[in-house]
Amino acid sequence: MQPDNLERHLAAILAADMVGFSRSMSADEEGTLARLNRLLTEVVNPPIAAHGGRVFKTTGDGLLAEFPSVVAAVRCAAEVQVEMASRNAGESPGQRILFRIGINLGDVIRQGDDVFGDGVNIAARLEGLCRPGGITLSASAHEQVRDRVGQRFIDRGEHAVKNIARPIHVYDVDLSERGGPAPEAGMPPEAVRARRRRQRILASVIIAGTLAAGVLAIVTDLPQKLGLQGLASRVGGQQTGKSARATIAVLPFSNQSGDAQRDYFSDGITEDVINALGRFSGTQVTAYNAVRPYKDRNPANEEIVRELGVRYIVQGSVRLLAARLRVSVQLSDARTGTLLWSDRYEDDIGKVFEIQDRIVTNIVGALAVKLTRLEQKRAIAKPTDSLEAYDLVLRARALLNRVERSANLEARALLEKAIQLAPQYAEAYVVLSTAEYYRAAFGWVEDMEEAVRRSESLAKRALALDDPGAHARAYASLAATYALSQRLDEALRAADRALELNPSDYLSYDTRGAVLLWLGKIEEAIAAKETALRFNPRPEPGSAVGFALAYYIAERHREALALADAVLARAPENVFLHAVRAASLAQLGEMEDARRAAERVRALSPFFQVEVFGSRFINPAHRTKIQAGLRKAGL
């Protein structure tokens, strides 16, 4: 029965907070509080009252307010941000105070003067997704105001957020025409450039070190859709015949623990087995994100062979009850269905690394893979004696797979704890390096350069530890970090070193391809990208942009178009792929389609700048070539 003092109703909730509050407080507590209170009194609270809103909670660095309508909430937020932009115009970057504002329309519960419920929680999560100086709306709020407030909105797609069961569709309010900040205003210039580069070349290496980039939807038959003569066969058995390497797909181990929250553990074991198998020169192992779509499915062998082009399949299950761990594994010939080997391992949870080693050793033994002395040494290396640290790292990997700001914060806290428990655990430093790289690449940090320095330092710390199994991922993280900061020669060397240690690391192939692209070594870039495709026939949209650009610069416009079309089928909001598509169509003489593609670019990014696109090319002729195609399409 509902208490008498509870009232449920529909409301527009506004959540606002100050960017960089903790940093400012550590530098000047009294000054920060005085400035914040003055701004709340002069800039924030008056519009709230004027538009019929009511502040029901303050949070030290921000507030929550309730409005009778979304229109009122958005108009209030716009007034606040435009006024803040005006005040900040005369301040140095280090002295500016910026707010993030999230607005949601949802069902809430009022108890006295306080308000609770998912409607409030979602508004708070939207504020966390908001860019500094901006306003971010949920789909429910956007539906109420899209034709009523005279503002332009930018569709940012769906985002998974903490403690909310379903993804939230997010829209940004564009205030630039009213003198407010542009959608990327308030971010450091380096972070803006990183955000723009992210989708072009680095989405796949953002997750370097986690080897779990399946956070995006998948195109399952990309090599066939590309129409590249011979590429589909090179992904599969014909290539295997030439290289004599055993091509293996390790499907996600099923969680038999009876608790869905244990999925991270079975996923982590799957990933570790993939990483361990990939380090052998006699194997070619499909990337983890390429097999993730098979999770909780029972695909036919024919489907796996067609989509991944492998000869062997590893399947298994994990059961974790109390302190006991049971892992069942089988290896089969994908083409004939013949079971080659199976076994079940049951032991104390503390023996998890020994179980993994036995699984890997038995697989390579069943396939008669010859091991070098170094590979034998790596196979018996034990990462850490701390089971708790290992569990924390697996949890952190799962959080990083969400590629979301709040999840990144939570993951970093887990990793710091893992390092405290096991200071010599190299994998913890590698995953933390990746988390810092995410912060820089996605603009989730005010000081991008500091995040890059931390990422580099953590990767080098992992390399200094005696854990050869983690070194390949540490070099892959270094390669991604160097590429982000445009240290291209160093990025290339780090990627090459990662591939020496793990010849199946598709992320390093992909990073290598991106770096070679910007250096102007187009044919080498295409070769590296096509090699990455063998290990991951399902590239992420950001990786596909670099791939399509390489084809475009090589004047293989039909292949660039086919690649863009294939990936846009499941990532229709990727503006950079639409841009390459428009330029390719124009060069193919299909002008009507090119103009439509250009219109789609403008719809997704009203401030798209042709002169910026391709600016990372070292060779000016390559920049001119892609920009000429864009202009020919009508951009």
C-alpha cells in the first residue's frame, strides 16, 4: 500500500553540475565555493523560478530541479548556458566555470519536498553524458520540445548508463545560433580534436588492452558485402592453407552459475583463453568482439565457418559456485563437426589460472601446434596470486566494454584497488592504461595530455613487470596512445612489437593500418586493414572509416562505398562514414546519390567542416583528394 505522503506524477527533471568541481576545490576551496554560489544566485536560480521550476535537491557542485513542462525546463537551461557562455567569454580557460545540464521527462515520486524515481535518475545520467557548457535531453523530453522551442537538436544515438535497464536515446541542444556554446564548446581543444578523430581512426583501438570491443552492433557478412575479389576466401580456409596456421574461434563460454551477474567472469575467462592462444605463432585466433554476437546462442558450424572463416571451434561453460570452479571445454573441426578433444576441469577458484593454462596447452597439443621455447615460457606464466585482483580486473574489463564515462570511472576505481592488492599484476596496469586512453580519446577529461601521459606510463609499467602474457596488450595500448597524440612513428613501432608477441592481435593490425594511412603509405595501410579483417570480420565503425578512406585515396571508390554501406547498415549515425560515402559516390559519377549522402552528413553534423576532414594526412595531396570529393558531392 502506498503511504499517504507519496505522490506519483509526470515531471520534467533538470540535473545540473559544475565541471571540474573537485579539481577547482583542491586548488582553491573558498574561492570556488564563492564563485559557484554567486553563479547559482545570479545565473541559475532566477531562470528556474521564472519558468515555474523548483529546486528540490542541491549536491554541492550542482542541483536537481522539477518543472511543470519540458518546454519550461529547456528554455530555462538555454538561458543559463547562453548567459554562462557570455560570462566565460572574458575569462581565461583556467578560470571559466562550466555547467552540464541533463533534462528528462519521466514518472517520479514526490515525498514532501523531495522527488525520487527513474525520472530523476535518468536526468542525472544525462547530465553525466552532457558536454561541458551543453544541454542533453532524453528522447521523451526531445519529443515534447523538438518543434516548440526554436532550437536545433543533434541526435547522439543510444547510450547505456549505469543502473538503468535499457539504453537511453540522447539529443544535444545546439545553442550556437543564440551565442551559446557550440556542441563541442567547453571541451579542451585537444579533447575536441580527439572526439573528432575518434570515429575516424581510433574507435577500434580505444579498447586496446581489453580486447573486447563488441559494444556496437555487428554486420555479420561484411567481407561478402564488400565485394572484394578473394577477400572472403582469404578470411577463411584458403588463407589457412597457405599459412599452415590453425585458425580458431573461441566462442563465449556460457555462464552456468545460475547468476547473470557472473557473466563478467565467464566472459573474462573466454577473453583470457583467446589472448593466450593468440600468442602462439602457429595459431590464428579470431578476435573477442567478433565472437561476442554468438553469446547465449547455439550457432551451426556452417554459420561460424561462413562468417568467421575458421577451421576449429572452441566452446565451453563456466560454473562458479562458492569457492569451486568448473570449466567444461571442447574443441571441434568446424567443417566436419568432428569432436577433436574435450575435458572438464573442477578445482578451487584459486586454481583458475592453472585451469586456463591446461585448457590452452591441451588445445595447442590437440592441433599439433609447435611451440617455440619463448611460447612455452609464456604458456606457464602465472599472472598473479591474488584471485581478488583478478576478479576486479575482469569486472573492470566488462565496464570498459560499455565505453561510457561513468562506467570508466567505476572501472578505474576497481583497477586502482587491484593494483593495491597485487602491485606486480601487469594486466591491471594494462587495463588501467586503456581506461586512461578512453578518457583522452572521448574527451572525458579536462586535461587530455595528462590522461595520455598516464596511459603511456601505465603501459610502460606493465612492460617493466615479468609477465610476458601481458606485454603484447601493453604494446597495443602504447600504440593507440601514441597514435592519439600523433607520435606516429612510435605508434608504428609499438604496434609491430605487439604483433611480434601476439600475431593474432587484430587491434594492433588495425592501429598499424591507421598510422600507415596518415603517413601516406596507402597500399601498406590497406594490407594491414585487410589482415585485421581476417581476425575480426566485423570492424567497428571508427575502424571502418579509416579502411574506407584508404580505399578512397587508392581510388578504389567502389570498395570504399561497399564498406561504408555495410557498416552504416548497423551504425547509421556515423557521420564520417556518410562523408566517405558521399565523396565516393561523387567520384563514381553518381551525383544524385552523392548529394543525398551529403545532405545526410549535414543533417547529422550541421557544422561539418570539409577543410578539417582528413586533416591528419601528412601528405597534402591526400587531404586535397578527399576534400575535393566532399565538395564535389555538395559539401
